[in-house]
Amino acid sequence: MKTSFLSKSELLEIGFAHVGENVRVSRFAHFYGAETISLGSNCRVDDFCILSGEINIGQYSHIAAYTALYGSEKICVGDFSGLSPRCTVFSAMDDFSGQFLIGPTLPAGYTNVTKGQVIIGNYCQIGSGSIVFPNLSIGEGSVVGAMSLVKTALNPWGIYAGNPAVFLKERKKDVLNFHAEKLLK
């Protein structure tokens, strides 16, 4: 009997770059370029997610339903971090100024694409419906409120929200008292 999550052997058949222990991936998630995707131990990828390109999901991290990570440049999600439902992370995006054509089917000379890796630190959470632009980092321990637009780097241990996301206040570091490093052994 099949469960809603792929078995270890089914995960290995997909051809991921790395699959840790106790990884849970929905049968309804889709992967493009699986050979460049790494899944850390105890991570989970839920229904209807799209992971495309060079992506590294850390240990004990969660990618919730309907989330998309478009990694034409590298996307890293740290340990103990998560993306809530319907988030989208872009590591490349078109120029919408009207000076260039738009779309992946066009030759490079006709488009102007901004590219850059996206690094989401350890202990981060991105709220439901949020969008993260390319070429930035979200510092360790930061959280982003639902429906936010992250278009610049976020400092560590902050609470951010809005369109564009702005700093609201510092986040407590109490989560570090749970000795997460013991779980990573």
C-alpha cells in the first residue's frame, strides 16, 4: 500500500543530489533538475510543490503545500526553517520595464534577467503567500509575515512584513535554547 509520501527507494529513484534520513516528500510534488536538489535529514516537502534547479533544503526544514522554488541560481533553505503554503522563491526574474522582452523561450540578448542566489538562514520562517526575489539573503532566525514581498536582504533575528517587507521588531532567540545542534548529530 502506498502512502501519501514517497518511500526511501522511490526518492532515490528520482535521482536527487542528496537525500538525508527520514525525508518526507509528497507524491504530488514536482522536481525539475533533481540531480541538483539536496534534501536534508528530517525535511518535508508537501503536496503540489515545485522545486526546480539548484536547491538545498536543510535538516528539519519544511516546504509547505503549493510552494515553488525556482532555482536557476542556487536556493538554500537552512536548518529548522520553513516556507508556509503558497510561497514563491525566485533566483532569477525578468526586467518588466518594457525595455526588453520577457520569457524563458527567448534568446538571452532579448531579455534582461536579474539572477542571484537566495539564502534563507537557519531558524527562519516565511509566511504564507510571500514572494522572495533573487540575489538576497534572509538572516538567521528572521521571520517574514504572510503575503510579504522580500526584495532586499533581511538582517538576522528580525520580524519583517509588508509589501515590500520592512523590519518590525527584533525576534527573541529562545529557539536556540532547544539545543538544536543535538538534533543535527
